[in-house]
Amino acid sequence: MEFWCLRSWFLSICGRGDSSIIAAVPEKRNSELLREYVAYLRVEKGLRPLSCEAYERDLLQFAEYLERENALPLSATHAHVAGFLEHLGTHGVESRSAARKLSCLRGFYRWLLLDKRVERDPTINLDSPSSWKVLPKSLPQSEVSEMLERVGVAAEHTQADAISLRDRAILELLYAGGLRVSELTGLNVVDLSLDAGRVLVRGKGDKERIVPLGKAAVEAIEKYLKQGRPDLAKRGRGAAKLFLSTRGEPLTRQWVWRLVKSADAQASPHMLRHSCATHMVERGADLRTVQTLLGHADIATTQVYTHLALGRLKAVHRQCHPRENGPRAKRASE
């Protein structure tokens, strides 16, 4: 009798159009599923908190889109994912961002397949948005040189303070090593090997790589360590970190961004990273070397820089290709 009463009560709610209880069930399942996946990324894949947050935001956006389509992540089809990408495009999302979101979904559904929660991957056979067409922005070499010269003058002044020494060391390191801003703020003093001219960097997924440093960066860091950092370290508790604030605390990513903007209004930390890679390719560096320096997992990510060095590629082609000047040039040389 109690069962039939409960059943009648449940149906009466549904009949009145009160779907709040029913809607809460899939919503709760969605949140639990996303939490599981984010935990997997953090624990098993070793991704950093900021990366996990970015993946979670992308998945929540996809889940919200599916909700409007009366679908769930576990029941999403190829058409749903394609529709989501089209939705992003119509709302002005750049192809690079859309490509990142699709990459996130591919990883998510690979995990679901491995865990046998879905039978097919709805992201298969979907073309990734042509993110390579959105070329990374870099600064001209002359502009970077002028910026570093300006901060260098302040750091070399007889009355230079710890802040001037620190700021020059940060900018030199960002450009010399092509570091991400999160990699720079995460550096510890023990990561430095200045005698060998290199630094140990922890990138995405806590993957470590050795980054060589040029003479200018090494000298700037040495002077900061000797004459600037000891004073900053006395003021706070960030003793292990390489770069410290005026209160002796570790610097934030936002603070470094503001520093770069104050040095050059057109620049950003990531633009200095792109500038490092672009200028190296323009001066003859091969892509594998640049890939290792930047910590790219896939060479395809590094290949974008070839589009920024077409001028040099054309000049080398004109100089080296046997048929650049036609068959007559070949016969004349024989």
C-alpha cells in the first residue's frame, strides 16, 4: 500500500509539470562525473590545479550546452559535439580556443571509453578547428632589445634597488628560456645551475626539462641573487622561491603580467615566450630544438613557428636550391 501511495505522489508531481526533482538527478550525476574526471587528471595524469580548472570549465560549458539539447555527456552523439563546436563559432569563440575545448572533450571520452562508461567516442572523425591559422604574436627583435636595455639601465645604476635587479632578471629569463609565466613563478633557487648556464623547469603535468640560459640572463640572475634577493627574503616566508615580492612572498602570475606590461605596453609574458621561439627559428634553429626548449609535447605545436619565419625560409631556398636560378645557372657552374 505504501508503495502505491508513493508512486501516486511521484506521478502527481510529474503531472503538475514540476520537474525540479527529476532534473536534479542528471545534474547531480553530471557533477559527480566531472569531479571524477578532474580527480583523474590531477592524480593519475599529474596536471596542475590551474590546468584542471580549465578542463573543468570546458566540460561544464559542454554539459550546459547538452542540457539545452536534452542530452547528457554519457549519451552525447557525434552531432552533439559538432553542434557544440558550431555554437562556439557563432558566439565568437576563436578557433584556437575551440580547438582546445575539442581536445578536452577527446580526452574526456577516451577516459569514459577506458572506464567502459560509453560504447563509442562522439569526437571521432571531427576536424579540429584550424587553430594553426591563429599565429602566435611575437615582438620584433629590436623592440625586445630596447625593452631589456631600458630595464638594464635601471638595474646597472649605482643606486639600483632589489626591485630593479629582480625585474631585469625576470624579463631576461622569460625571453632567454621561453618560459611560461606559471613556470617562472614556480621556480626555486635550487633549480638554478648558473655555472652550467641552465635552469630546471617544471612544465605542464609537472614534466621537468632543462632550459639553457644565455649570458645576459645568467648575469642578471646572479646579480639579483647577490644584491637583491637577500633583502627581499628577509621580509617574508617565501624563502625557497627564486623571485619574491616586496613583502618577501612568492610572486603571482598576475603580478608578472603587470610587470611585463609596464616594461612594454604591447608585450605580455606569453608574447615573450613566442618571441623567443620565433627569433630562434628566424636565426636558423631547428624545430626539434625549439620543441625541447619550450616543453611542447607534440612537434605539431611547434610547427606554427615556421609560418612566422617564412622570410628566412625563402632566402635560404633562393640561396641553396639548385634550380632556384634555373637550369642555365647549373650549366654555367659546370
